[in-house]
Amino acid sequence: MVSVREYIAHLPVEQREKIAGLARMVPVSMRYGPDFRRTGRDIVKAHAVPSWGREEQARRLGHLLALASDTDYYSTADGYQALKHAARDPHQILRELPILTRQALSENTSRMLTVDADEVELVTSSGTSGDPIVFHLNKARGAGEWAYVHHVWNNRTGYQLNDWRVFLRGAADLPGDADYYVQSLTGEITLRTRALSPEKLVEHWDLIKQHHIRYIHGYPSAMDYLARLLEEHLPTDPWRTQIRGLLTVSEELTRAQATVLNRVFPNAQVANFYGLSERTVFAGMDSNWVFHPEPLYGITEVLREDGSPAQPGQRGRIITTGLRLTGQPFLRYDTGDSAEVVGTDRWGGPTFKDITARRGREGLVRADGSLLATTALNLHGSEFTTVNRFRFRQDQPGQAVLMVEPSASADDQQLQLFLEAMQRRTGDGVRLSLRSVTRLEVPANGKTRLIDQNIAGVTGTWA
């Protein structure tokens, strides 16, 4: 039996709701299908019995390496000779393989397939880098993926599969280009992030209250904006205290955002995880902002420049080997991200924190051509309450426009103080000018960027 939820979720929106009521009568364990149940059991067992988790990880890695050794690419490319020695420890074999770059992945994706082409689909993604890559993923993957998501959500917030949530989403296929759509099958209200505004706040928040929604799912930047609107326009609304979980996805969650969310939703826990479109790593974040990779999802390494494992307190690039989807093996794939190692988990892998993008990192270009990273631009004081949203626009080195969407109570003096606070953070290298706008629009995909960077070739480094 396939996943009923997965099947219906891929139908056109209008068709989904015609059978959603009947589908929700199906018991949860049956609705999500055997792959979801099996994956969920394995996750629980790996955490309960770490020794089994290590053994199962090694078994799956050995199977993956055997599959890869028969592909056109891995059987002929330089550096993969170790794959021919299947009798050896699979972890040792993996450590002897070269790092798979994004370029090599895109150029050779069809040569890496272990299955017929009709069992996979071609995927393109730019991730955090803005540099598109091409790869293949198994078509049948959604139900198992949901098992990992639910594991993190449930452990951190108590979320159950039948609980309703509001999904703050950017690009969404909604009937009639509506602001939101109620989906009974998935138990969610899909709300376009671009529809969030002071003018529509009461309408959207009443919708959440009417459905007794206690979980908010979506981009951290959208949650942050919603929280600021609530704090300013509905400061005494009691339903804020009924929110139990903030299910963040797709964007980096900053500590500044977490401060706002904790203040506005005091009884909510944040469930955050690190994952990739390539499906090679899934790592839940704990209350100390440390990420813990799931051992049966993939193998994660954090390597220094010389290729050796980074030790606690050291930064390194994140290298991953996916174990769950085997239609196209990703062996020691360079994610383009880096992190600081914290320690070692129960399965022998690294735990880490402070993930940053190695390519295409956001930053302002100083007059001397150096890059000012966005971490220097975070505000934690009272100045931040002056605006609902802000963004930088840069067209030439050494200068930038600070565009702000002021809060309703902000006056010119407060905005000037906000500008001065930002100017202190950018220093003499970037001179700022202020531009106040009624509404600071977000992109169609709903993901906000702190910097609208128009200087060609601006990239950061992970060091």
C-alpha cells in the first residue's frame, strides 16, 4: 500500500479537497503508508539502541557503495578504486574516496544512476549559493522524509500527525491566486507569506484561531514578521499563548528571530533542522542550537582544509553521504556549507553548530572590496522594534541603502536612531542612507534576503 497522503498531496488542489474528508478518516498509521511506519520505527530504534544504529548505518553504507561501484561514473572516475574492495570496512572505504563537487555532480548526474531513469526525477536546486545544480532523486521519497520531519517536530514541540498547522509559504499553487487555502487532508492552512500585512493581520489571525491552530510552520523570516505584527497590532490577543510549536524550514533561523518569537509566543518551542534539497543530511537542532545528524539518513563529516576531521571548536566544511535514497548515490558530497564541531554523537558522527553558507554568502562590500558578513548586522536592542522589516540594497562598493518598513508607532527620530545603530555595525567601510517604504515586498518564493546585492561576483568564504 502506498501513502494515501502522498498520493493525494500530488493531485491538483481542487481534487484534493473533494476526497480529503474521507482520507482523514483513515487511521494515521495507514494514511502515511508503510514506508513512513518503517522509517519511523528505525529512527526510534537507532536512538534507543545506538549499537544497532551503528551496525545498521554500516550495513546501509556497504549496500550504497556496492550500488555505486556498478555505475558508469563511480566505476571509471579517478579516485574511486577503493569501491572495488567490498569486503573491507565500508566506513574506511568511504574515507578514501574523493570529495564530490557540485560541478562534478551536475555534469555526471545521469552517469551515477543505479536504477532505471523512470524511477528517479531530475531536480535542480540553487540552495543557499544561488548557483544552480542538477541531480536525480528517487521518485518515492516523501513518506520516509515525513517520518524524519515528524520525529523532530514531535520531540521538540509535541506535534502529532493529526494536529492542524498554518503553513507560511512563498510559491504556492492556490485556487484563484488566493491569499490562503484551507487543506483538510494535510490539516493545514497554506498562507502566502506575501499576503502578510498589517491590513490583513486580523483576518489571518482570526482564521488561525477559528481552526484552533497551535503550530506555525514555514520560513523563520515570515514567522518573525508575523510575530512583530501581532506584537504591534494585537498585543493582548490571548491566542498567542496557545501556540505550542514553531516549525521552521528552508531558511536559517537567527538568534535575533528566536528572541522575537520567544517573546511573542512564550509557550511555543522551536523545532528547527538542517537539511538539503539533495537529501543527504537531516540534523535536528537541540535547545542549545547544536545540530545532531540522523545516523540512518546519511553520514556527515566536517573537514578542515587539509581534509582531516575538524575537532571540537574548529570549523570545517560539511561533507555528506546520503543513505536513504540510493537511485543516485551522493558519496562525500560537498554541501557548500560549513560549521563548527561541538562533539561526537552516539553513532560516531560529529555534532555541530553555527552553520554558514560557503558559497554565495550574503554580505556588504566595503569600499576596499572586502566583505562585511551579515552576522555583523544583527540587532538585539530596542532599535529593532522600530521596524517591521528591513533590507539593504547595494549597487556599488562602500555604499548601501537601508530600506525599512517602519512600525506604526515609529517616528522620524526613532528611524534615524535605527540608521545610526546600523551605521555603527557597518563601520566606515559602508556608508548607509535610509529609505522608508510603506511595504517592503518579499520575493515570490517567500524567502527574504537581508541584502539585495547588485554587485556582480560577490561571494563569501567559509573560513
